Amino acid sequence: MLTQRVNILSESSTIAITALSQELKAQGKDVLSFSAGEPDFGTPQIIKDAAIAAINDNFTKYTAVDGIIELREAIANKLKRDNGLDYAPNQIIVNNGAKHSLFNLFSATIEDGAEVIIPAPYWVTYPELVNYCGGKVIEIQTHDYDLFKITPAQLSSAITPRTKMLILTTPSNPTGSIYSKKELIELGKVLEGTDIIVVSDEIYEKLTYEGEFTSVASVSEDMFKRTVTINGLSKSVAMTGWRFGYMAAHDTALIKATKKLQSQSTSNINSITQKAAIVGLNGSADADIEMMRQAFISRRDEAMKLINEIDGLSVIKPNGAFYLFVNIKDVSSDSLIFVKDLLDKKLVAVVPGVAFGSEGYFRMSFATDINTIRAGIARIAEFVQDLKA
Ligand code: PMP
Ligand code: GLU
């Protein structure tokens, strides 16, 4: 009854583990969950107020499929102000979250074994969507000793005549690595003379702690033309449930194609979210963003220190996002068994490295309060001690 393309699709493991820990909590179990990639903060009041005003003003009808013009202008202004990028509103489309942007983009560009280069560890959704669209995933494995970043030489040897796309995530989920401007320029040089599309997922842009964030499309004219910039507000202003994301591309034909697809599938995103998103983008919530960023820095520092004190575990410092990608190679060769046993025995939920394409690690989010982080890592320490006993 079901199609081959849906049969090969796996459920999002990050969402599945989060749902399982919520289920266990509902049964009264004292589960400490570090699985969800979601800020624990509420959406800033100023954004909520804009949404309430939109409802009261009856801004509750269908809108333009690609988003109201004020919103696309607010995105264009943001991309200019923060990233030095010149996109016009017709080079931008608003989608139901960055995940939906990726779905539309891949649907419009990938078919028949087109090769998509994905550095591993990667966010769980990329390979699933590539496979769903009939593409072929080409992984480039990175490691903690190279700070989980691909080199120009690795990229060069992954390219074939069938390469359609390269996906970059900076800052990265799950590792928190950030590509410097110099590194991006070098990667860009490898692509010169090809038709390869670069997808730059910049959803964690505002959660940069060390080093400078550089938008991939900004490093050269050649990169600007080939890059599709993906971003949203889920992480920066804690709007995961509102469903707002966008893509921006030099190629207006690409934006038009995804608009056509969206017009026949979801239509415009929620009208109320659109009004709220303008406030999230125009700088009005900057103080809230800074407050959350500072909180993430102190949680990261403490979580990292506590993990590195556990004999057998180690983690490199994530310069962005809100995850620790913890190396467990000294104590386990199977991250899935490790996380299942950890949940079973100590009621701590984390995500296995294998879900991100890198065996020998687990991912824990530090977007949760410090007491939960301390208690959770204490349980992880006991668990590892038992493993070694
Ligand atoms: N990209 C990355 C790297 C993510 O971690 C997420 C988190 N879900 C997304 C995109 C999608 O975010 P959303 O659909 O909530 O905008
Ligand atoms: N991106 C988040 C994560 O990696 C949210 C869950 C998801 O959309 O997969 O946990």
C-alpha cells in the first residue's frame, strides 16, 4: 500500500526520543531529558504581543503563499544587516519552519540519484529528506580531533560529475562547530566552475559563543550565486512551535518553483506567526536573544566541565548551538545500546551519535535548566562507572 519513498523514511530520532521521554514522564517516571533541540525559554513577550494584536486585528485570513511583503522585507533587511547579503523580497520565501524550507528545496532540486554531500555528524533530517527525494547521500566523516569540520581536500575528493548539492550547517547541530570565513572561502574555491548548489543551514546563527559567525553566501560572489540560505526563528527566539522558517536564493526561478509547490501543498504559513516573526527579525527582541545566549554559555561551560570530569567520556567545546556531542568510544562501541541502557537504568534521555551518522558519541542538549543538567550528568557519571565496573 505504501510507496517505496515513504517506506525508506525513518522517523526523526530526536523527536522520537523526546516523545518517549515525555511518555515515561507521564507514567510518573523521573526522567531527565536532554534529547530535544529546543530552548526551554518562553517566546519573548514583545513577539507574543504582536501575535495577540494580529488576532485582535483579524489578521486571520490566507496571505500570499510566499509570505506577506512586510515579512519578506523584514527578512531581506535582517540578511543585509546581520549577514551583509543583498536579497530582494522575490528571492525569499517563508515556510513552515526551516525543516519545511529544506523539504521544499530538496523536492524542487533532487531526483534520480543526484548526489548530495553531507558532512557527518549531520542533523538527522538531511539524509532522510535526500533519500525521500530520490537523491544519493555522500557522507564526509569528520571527527572531534578536526573539530568536526570538513577540509577542502575532503570536499574535493567527494565531488563527482553527479554531485548536485553540498549541505553546510554552521553552527552545527549536533557538534556546535562554526566554520570561519577563511575556511568557507577555501571550501568555496573547490566549488568554482561547478554547478553545485550549497545549502547553508544557519538556524543556530544567533547562538554563537566563540568566534565569529559568517554567512556562507557572504564569502564571495560565486558562493552568493550558488548558495541557498536557510534560517528561521525556532532557536534564536524560542519559537519552535510557531513554525516559521525561510529560504533565500539568488536564483528567482528556484524560489518560484518552491512557491508553486507550496501553493499546492501548505499554502502560506500561519498568518499570525507572520506578524510575530517581523518583530522577531527586526531587532526588537535582541535583548531577549542576548539574555538566552548568556544563559546558554554558562550552562555549556558547566555541562562541559562536568562531562569531562567523567573518566571515559570527553567533549570538545561547542562554539555555537546548544548541544554537547560527547565521545563515548572508551566505554562503548554502540551508541544506541548506550543510550537505551542509560534511559532504562538511570532515566536520562540523550540521542545516540549513530542517528547523526557518527558512531561513538551521544548528543545532549544544554537548553535546559542548570539543576537538571547537574542532576542528569551525575546520573550519567554513575552509569559510566557501572559500565566500567
Ligand atoms: N536545521 C537544524 C540544524 C535544526 O537543528 C533544526 C531544528 N529542528 C532545523 C533546521 C529546523 O528547525 P525548524 O523547522 O523548527 O525551523
Ligand atoms: N532540530 C531539533 C533537534 O535536533 C528538533 C527536533 C527535530 O526537528 O528533529 O533535536
